[in-house]
Amino acid sequence: MTIVVERRVLVNLPVDGRTPLVLVSGWSGAMDAVVDSLRTPGTVSLRHDLGQVYEGVVRRTLHMAEEAPRETILELAHGCVSCTLREDLLPLLRKLAARSSVQRIVIAMDPALEPEALCWAIENVVVAGVVGQVDGSASRDVRIEAVVDCLDAATWLADATGDDALADRGIVASGDDDRTVAQLVVGQVDYADALVVTAGPDVESWERAKLAAVLARLAPGAPTAWASPTDRVDAEALIAAIPFDARRGEITDAHSPLLRGQPPLTSDCGVSIVEFTAVRPFHPERLHEAIDVLLDGVVTTRGRVWVATQPDEALWIESAGGGLRVASAGKWLAAMAPEEQDGVDTARRAMAALRWDDEFGDRDTSLVILVHAADPSEIDRTLQWALVSDDEMRDRDAWANWTDPFGQWHEDPCETTESPYSDVKREATE
């Protein structure tokens, strides 16, 4: 079977002297094929296996091309997976980058890990005490060349739209890891610069077409290699096809543009993007009633909302499959003192100025909803119904007295389920 790489546009990126780093994430067996394809002379691959976390250990494997793999058993630092990875992986990246024999590093991520969290740590966590190196983040010595995600066409869409917990699949990053499968697999694809999709003969053409439509909207511009389980994957060609404006480990926040790249805005196989915007707030109780419309037949929802009972705080809504979280997105610019506004990203202030309202400032709602089996018009009608009415807009003194289910933000189902990566994602829970 011939592997097809979609959207292949070769790009030469400027070299900045740092060692290129490739992250390979996902659940499918193609991960091994991708890593093997990249294991050329001068490339070192690295993997931290979390399969024995419950026994208090992490297994690290280091593999240089043409050498036998070297395995190290690490004890959990403070009983924390994130701490263990940071204390071992980040200094190791800096040490490997300092070797003249190492021209590239490939990280084969454990299925339970999210590339966004690791990229954040590489960029922001200070590594101290490395002999011969100035204290600083690993990004001083490595640059993220690509994030490649691997997925199985036979199971991914069902996983991405379900509500199974990771623990149900025997995949955990810590003893209290209660993330869902959908949160993990959707996040992995959303953050990817390139995709490898394993599609065997049991995947029908309609299933393939629908999955392709979802991926084109969830990871727009990401070159995609479709291959059978037995194909050799040309990961070098795939990485070369990544567009120049790909994310490559960039960390965005709640006020960054919601639509990255140029995703198709038309419907394909029942898959489409719904953009919902409003310049008046939501009624908190009606919004709570309307939330189910963001879950049924929806792959993912993400965006900022303005709730009438919280005039100072922007809220962030993010869903994957059958689970949804509402977290703090920080203050609206209009609620900040001038000195606070001075510390805000210039791009955010510029975008806010284009839509500034004399009374409400930058307060508004902007949601992007990726549907696969839902009626876009029904979503729009339901969200419109949840907005504050004309009469309620005229009686703003009453807003402060309304019951607010989002008082300390919210999760759906209505239970606390904190991710071990909440410190990275800045998620707020009840």
C-alpha cells in the first residue's frame, strides 16, 4: 500500500543553532514506525514508560542509532509523574543537546502524556545545576521541530466522542488521573503539526472520509500520512511537509485566535465548524441548561464566554466528547486597571481595540464548535436562547442577584475531575 501524505509543501526553516526536537504522541502502533523512521545517524530517541506508575517507578529508554537501547529505572519524585519527568527529562534534554554527536532528539511519548504540557515545561521550567550550562529552560538548547500524532482510524472518532475515563482503559499518569479518553486524544490531535493515521482494510471509505473531515478541521494544515498497519512510514517526508506557520510547540492562551490555520468552513460528511459570537452576556442558569448542546454530536468546543453574573472574569469553555469544563480565562481588559493592561500581550490589546464597546469594553462571547452528528442551527438557536434578553439587558441591577452555577467555574458531568496537568493548563475546578 502506498502512503499518502496530504498537503505536502516542503519548507526550509531557518536554523537557530539549537538541537531540533521531535515529539511523537498517540495511541496507535504507528508511533514505533515513526520513531524508527527518524532514528538516523545523529538522532537519539527517548521514551518514558508510565506502565509501572502504580509500582512507583518510571522506565526510561535511551536509544542512539546503531547502538543498543539503554534502560534506566526512575523512582517517582514525590510520588508525582510530572515532577519525575521534569526532574529527569528536562536536564537530560539539555545534556544531550550539548553533545556534538547528537543532531536531533526524538521523544516517543507515553500514551498518557499530552504534548502541550511537555512543550510548556520545555519552554517555561527552569533547569538548574547542569554542569557547564547556564540555568534556564530546556528551550535554550532545543527547539521543537515538530509534534507528530499517531492515531488509529478504526477507533479514534469513537474515542474522541465518548466519555470513557483513561482509567477504564488502564492508562494513567498518576494515581488520581481521572481525565477522559476524549480529552487526551482530541488534545493530542489538536496540538499536532503532522498526523499519521493507521487505516486497515476494516476501515470503510465512508469512515475514512468522515475522519479526514474531522482532522482537517481539528488540525488544519497538518500534513497527514495514511498508511496500513504494515506500511513503513516516511516520517522525514512528513515533517518536511509541515507548513512554515505551524505551531511547533507554541503555547497559546484563552485570548488567542480560536481558529488556527485555514480550516474548511463548509460541511463534509456531516462534519462542520460552528462559530458562535455574541456581544451580550449569557444568563448563567440558561447557559447551564444549554450546555448539553455542546456535547451531543460534538467532537470539541472551545472558546471564551461572558456571563452576566461575572462582569470582571472571562470564562473559558472546552469540551471533548461527553465531558466539558469551564475555567477562568482571566480578567477582561475592561475590568483591568491601566497598569494591568500594560502587562497584557500587544496582540490581544490590538484585537480588543477593533471591537471595543463604549459601555462593555472587550466583553463578548466567541465559541468554535466542531460537530460530527449535530444540527448546527439547533446549536445556534439554543445558545441564542441562553443569552440575556432585551428586557434583562435593561435591568442590569438584577444581574448580581441571579443564581450562578458557574460561581467557582464548572465541570460537566457536574463532578470535580482535576487533571494532573491542571497546573499547565490553568484549569480551575470546583
